[in-house]
Amino acid sequence: MKPKVLITRKIAEPIIEKIQEYADVDVWDQEDVQIPRDILENKISEIDGLFCLITESIDASLIDKAPNLKVISNMAVGYNNIDVDTATKKGIMVTNTPEVLTETTADLTFALLMATARRLVEASDFLRDGKWETWSPNLLTGQDIYGATIGIIGMGRIGEAVARRTKGFNMNLLYHNRSRKPDVEQELGTTYVSMETLLSESDFVVVITPYTAETKNLITAEQLKLMKKNAILINTARGGIVNEADLYEALVNGVIWGAGLDVFEKEPVPADHPLLTLPNVVTLPHIGSASIATRMKMAELAAENLILALKGEKPKHLVNKIDFS
Ligand code: GLV
């Protein structure tokens, strides 16, 4: 008998067909609609493999309802939506999709940095609203990127890819990470500094670190106060790393100059969220890895991880820190 798999969102048909070679597949196929929790709870009791997205909270209470589950394959590099400890205790493999999205997410991070510094969204709205009357010396002036100091918090794969992009802009590069990266320091001429130094010396602070108990609320009023008045904060990691109420206050009171946010504490961010009212914030709906090619690669890799696990082999990207063999 084939194992049973649930895919929690519509993905490309050839990828579903590939999974179908090994498993009986059930797809929640309402495009852009999240699978309701009660349906997920119902279906999970039957399945051996789960292909899910960051929108699904795979917590202990859900895992408890899944006696046959062998693998949770997340179509994302981040996996803070999954209770990995509980999964591990139950012998369930958890997999993710790193590497394939690194450059695409770094592209978006840089695009957001540039859009925020040069007020691109505000400028485009200004023009479309018919407000452009004349070229003017002080019209929509922003911050320079070329030659500025950038501080990257989190020198993982994506942090490194962002760091590489700064070279074309002759930026002075600082970083902070759990551990030092001497190879990166040598290759990119970057300097490891304390959080305090990074915050106080950077014109751009880029948050690109995993969301864990240690990084929750990493940036609060205390850290924002250390930043320069002309500084811009960019977050393309997870919303909960930056305290949103504190960020709002800092932006309103001129403690920092601007922010570019691809991620929010609660997603989708409510339309009446205070941060969405500020002109000095560029906001995006969590599209870091959203290129056509990369989303396809992520789905392919998530399928590959799922199939290998169901076959009893080691998936390419196992998150649990134990050996299942
Ligand atoms: C998206 O945020 C991901 O973690 O891949």
C-alpha cells in the first residue's frame, strides 16, 4: 500500500505527479487560501507525509493527532512554524528548502534596502497621484547607498549573499552572528562587531537571522535607540525578531530614518496596522523568495525531501538534530 501524503496548497502539477509515484496524494487545492485548521487536524490523523508551508502551524497539539506521520516537509528555509522538538521526540523527520532560495532572497533584501533608501514607493505614488509639478531640489530626497556602512545581523547563507552584493556599492561591511565566520571575513573584507557597535555605526541594519527563542525581540526600543538618526532597518527574516510597537515609535519620533519590512509578527499583517500608515516604511507581503524559478525549485526540493523520507532514506535537508537511520 502506498503511503498517504497531504499537500497543504496547490503546487505545480508535475511535482504533484512525482509525489504520486510514491504516495496517495491529497491536495488542498484552493489557490491562495490557507487550509483551515479543523480540516488540517482531521486530515493529519490519516497521513504518513505532510508537505506544508510556513502558513501552517505544525504545533504539538497537531503532531499529537498524527500517529502515522513520518515526515513534515516545509516548503521554506525557515521552520519556526514547526515544533521540531515534539516532532523529533515522536521520530518524525522535519525538512526544509535551503540553498535554492539564497540568491533570490538576497536580491529582494537589496531591492527593499534600495527602495527604502530612495523612497521608491512614495515617489511612484506621488507621480501616479498627479502631484508632480516640477523638478525640485528637495523633492523626495533619500539616503545614499554607495559608500555607506551596512551591518548585517545573521551571517548565514542569505546574509553572505547580501554581503556579496554590497561590494558593487563600495559599502563598508559589518556583521554580527552567533559565531564568527573567518572565511567570510577574509573573502568579503567584512568586520565582526558586537551588536552595539553594529547598531551604532551602520547606516543600514539588515536583519537576516533565523527566528528562535534567542532572536525573538532582538530589536526593541533599546537597540533602536543605539542606531543613527539617518539609519534604515531592513527585515527580511521574520517579523517577531523586531518589536513592531517599538519600531513604530522609533519611526514616528525620528529615532531612525526609515524601515523596509518584508515580514511581520502576524501575517498577513492587518490592513489597519500602524506601521502601514507611515511614509518612511516600505512594506511587502513576505515575498523574499518569490521568483518564479525559485518557488519552483523550493517545491521540487520539498517534494524530494518528502519522497526520500517516505522511502526510509535520508532527506537532503533534515532539520532534526538526530540520526534516523
Ligand atoms: C520564507 O520565509 C522561508 O523561510 O523560506
